[in-house]
Amino acid sequence: MASRPTSAAGNDAPARNDRDDGVHDAAGATDAAGDAPQRAGGGGRNARPPLAPKKKTGRVVKTKKPPTPLRRKLEEPDVDWDNALPNFGRCVAQELKQLTDTFVSQGEISFSAFKRCWTTQRMSTLYHVEFWESTPARVHQIVLHQALAFVLDSIERAEQAMGGRDAVARLLAAVFALYCAYSVQLGTPKHKIAVNPREWAQLMQLEASLMSNAKSEFPSAFEEALVMLDRLSTSDNAFLKCLQGPAPRLRLRRRLPLARLPTRENVAPLRQPEQEITYDNTLEMPVRSPLCVVVLLKY
């Protein structure tokens, strides 16, 4: 039996064919799998690659608005913020009393001397005060009302003192303070001084209160005070006549017991001075600082 001749090349051919078939089969499978995403995307070579999966992070923190600043009531628990306006009014009244004491003690009773005391004590800075619930309008109203109340209290004390020299000097200082408080206001138009009928009747008695001793003791200051009151009531139109005056919470005046109330018969209108009075009625306006004064009013 003749054996079938084989050769190395012949034996290797089927092996190579097997390997080639395996390679072709694997390549075919790879091509088939690779065409799947292209066919799914429908774009072929220009199709965009699939998006990468989102990475899972830890806790998701939601954005919130920045915390609001703490209210000053919580920061300053010892401050009586509910009564800030009345407390400021008491401070103004105390400043006016201190100004009057300084003016009377220095001996010279004249408006020029009063202006020096006003400038030294820096009374004009009262209009620059700011605190919790203040506004420029409220600050102006409180200062003006306290100046008016100071004049009315001085009138009552002068009547009770029967025209004593010290009481009349303090009454002149109160008139000067009212004129200065109205003149140095910030901005225009100026705030008016609210007066009720009772207060206006007392103002009309001012000349009678001064006539007892001021005309003889302080003639120049007496005429200056009359000119100032006439200017406030006529040319400046500074008084706002109303039925009740300022708001109730701003009425800080302590009324003294009156022996008699003013009536129509004993109320005399303000008169013009007998001769023209020439004096320097200008006041130095303070330069407003960029930093306003902040007052913490403790009860």
C-alpha cells in the first residue's frame, strides 16, 4: 500500500488555514460589534462619541442666600431702642441746659457771646446724629421742638421768679438757642417749628416776660431777642401753627404749674423794636464729616 506523501509545507497549509480562519472570524466579529454603535447613532464616522457617565458625588449642597446681618437690638441688648427718639430728645434738652449755664456764668449777655458758646459746644452737630430709627426729618423735628420747649419753660420760670436777673438772662439764652437751632439746619427748605395754640399764646407773652427786667438790665440783648422773634414769625415764617403740635412721643416737656393761663386780653402781639438794631446774626456752619456721629442712647 503506497503511503500518501506529505511534506512540511503540505502539513502546515491546513494549520495556517485554520489560524487564518480564526483570525478572519475574530475580525468579522469585531467589525460586527464595532458597527453596532455606528448604526445605532446613525452617523457613521461623524457620529459623536457617547457621553461619559456622571460621577456620583457625595452630599449635594444647595445654594442659599447669604445670612442677613444681626439686628442691632441683638448686638446691643442694654440699649433701649424702643425709646430711642425720646432719649435723644432728653439728650438735646440736657445740651441746651448746659449751653445756657455756660452762657449765663460767663457774664456777658449778648448774642455775640452766645454764638461763641454755641460754637465752642458744637451744638450744630446735633443735626448730624444718627441712631437706630432716626431720619434727618425726625432729628430736625426733635431738636427744634426741644429748643421751643426750652423757651416756653424759661418763660414760665421767669414769671415765677418775678423777673429775676438770672431767670431773664436764661430766657434770653433760650430765645437765642431757638433762633440758632432754626438757622443752622441742614439743607433747604428748612423744617418749621410746630406750635399748638397754647404754645403760641405763651410765645406772644414773651415780650411782657422780658419787659420786667431785661429792658433795663440787658437792653441790647432784649432788642436782639425781639428782632429774632420777629424774623422767625414774619420773614422766615418758621412757625407751623397746628392744633396738637409735634407727635405725642416727641413731647418731652415737663410743664410747670401755671398760676394763670394766657387769655385773649393779656396776650400782646410782638412789636417791632424802637430803633434799627445792627448786629452780626450769622452763625458758623460746621463742615459735615464723612463719618456721621452715631449715638447709642441708653435708658
